[in-house]
Amino acid sequence: MSFSRLRPLAALLPLVLALAARPASAEALDEASFRLYLNGHALGTEHYLLDSGADTLTVYAQARLVLPGPVSGDTLTKSMRMVAGAFDMDLRRYESWQTFRGQHLNRAVMPHDTTFVVYREVDGRGGSDTYARPPGRLFVLDGQLFSSFEVMCRTLHGHPFSERTMHTMILSAHDTLTDVTAEDRGLDTLRYGNRPVRARKLSIGDSSTRYLVWMGPDGHMLKLEQPESGLRLEREPPVALQTKRRSAP
């Protein structure tokens, strides 16, 4: 299938970038910035914003990361927009745009009643694949973006469980439709800003890759780790909770 059907999506990129980078004064249900680290070295930030419509929730994210590699200072920029039902978080549309080393990668997931279509375009050329849609919610995990874990926390918050299975479409060089398991590992004390917070610790993943996620009392993702790779993501606390720096003597 030709990717020409997705070309109208590319025209939306300036709008998506503008919404993803909206000032803090704009009205939103939730807004946060996450700092990303690899083996202790800062890679950059991801900004997340959640808007509410009449019967939808829209998630915007924009990341700017300086990735390690053969070329010093390789900068990756990526933005996404996800639209879901306001009452059940049922996925209605997912789009992302990435630029890295001069290459432009566009992705999209378009759900239908019994199927969903996954689009991929690299520098204007690409194609699509159709998958049978699993029952229940469908989550999208897209390389170099982590706001989808915030969406997962939003759906898990307030629901007691020991294990819960979630249907996930992983967008990568080899797209994969798989089930991941969220495991509740109990409460843990986490330093958030200038105070300790009792967070719910979750393990999310499958037999090959797992992430540790700390979810705060209000359901927000406060921290994410993948110990095997050295990856760490931390939510920036509000100004009122930021640790005060001591003045130099």
C-alpha cells in the first residue's frame, strides 16, 4: 500500500509542534517535563501535555535529545500526538514525527473497529501494515518517546492489581504487536523535589524488556528506569517542590 494516503498528516506537523511546545499559561489537564539520562549522562528533555475535548483526550509530546554516537552532538527531535476516548482511553489516532541526522521519519497508527493500520514513512517514501485489533485498550510505545508510560499510569491509577496485561503496539525498525504485563511491586519512598513521596512501584514489560515505573499518589509517572540499559527518566517537580540551592558562602 502506498504511503501517499498519509501525506496529509505531514502537513499537520507545524500545528503539532506548536501545540506540543505551548507555553505553560495555556489551559491543560496536565503538563510536565521529563529529563532523560543514560548511564548518568543527561540526554535531553521530553515535554508532555494533556488536553481535554468534548469526548476525547489528546496527548502531545515533544522530545529533544542529544544521543551518543559516532558523530558528536547528534540531536534527535521528535513530537507526537495521540487522541483517545475521554471515558475509556480507547486509542483513536496516533501520529509521530522524528528528525535525526537529516532523516525524517513519520509514523501513524489508525484504529478501526476490528483492525488497525500502522504507517511508516522515511523521507517521503514508505508503506503500511494492517493488524487485527485486540480487544480492550491499545497502547503505542514509540522509540525515543516515553509519554505513553504516563498514559499507562493514568489508566492504572486507582485500580488495585497484582498483574495486568496490556495490548501494545511497539513502533521500531521492526514493528511488533505484543502484550506487556504491569506488575505491582508495592510502595516505595521516592525523593521528588524537596520531599520524600510514597510512590507505587510498577514493572512494565515482557520477557525481553522491562521498565520500572514509579507512580505518584495522583497517578503521575514520577520516574522510569531500565536498569539493563542505564536509561532513567525523571519528572521535573513543580517550582514549589524544587530543592532550594544553598547560596555560596
